[in-house]
Amino acid sequence: MNIVYVEDDPANIMLLERVTHSTGDALITFADAETALDSDTIWDADLLLVDVHLPGELNGLDMADILRRHGVDAPMVVISAYDTPEYVARSGQLGTDQYLVKPVSVPELMDLLNNYRPY
């Protein structure tokens, strides 16, 4: 599975790298929404994982909105430390598939990947 992870925290990236290495999934990471949106990779992902708080002009929810408005229908999961009802509601309004609150454990990440695995 081709996974795109938009996250600026190196520790969170390393954790997902370890998990995807063990599952055999391909992982591409971006530290900000602008760079991710400029990449062709994001438009062909099987699964998008997005943090809310990102450096730059766009946050993860802005990016989710842009992707959905441009017809990207790949599963999109928000993984964020922001667990306020406003962020969760906005995420749902934008058409994301799931909202996970950090910290996320290895078993949770494994379950997440398996739930969205196409086979």
C-alpha cells in the first residue's frame, strides 16, 4: 500500500517508518501541506495520514479540504494532538475517514493500516 504521511515531528515520522517497514508498505513523508500538494505522489496515495498542526500557510485540515475538492477519494485519516470537538467536527465535514488523537501506539497504527488495506 502506498501511504503518504504529512507530519512535521520527526519522532512521529520515525514511528510510522518502523511500522510500515514491518508491514511492507511504502511510505512517503512531507513536513508541510504545501510541499505535499506540490508532489504528484499525494494524488496517487492509497492512504493519506495528515497532522493538523503543520508549518507553513496551510494546516492539515486545509490540505484535506483541497484534496477532497479536487476529487481525491483515497482514505484520509487525521492524526493529531488536537482533540477538541471543533477540530474533530471540521475533519468530518471535510470528508476525512477517521480522526485519531496522538499519541498513537504501534498496535493502533497496525490496526489502522490493516483497516484501510485494499486486499
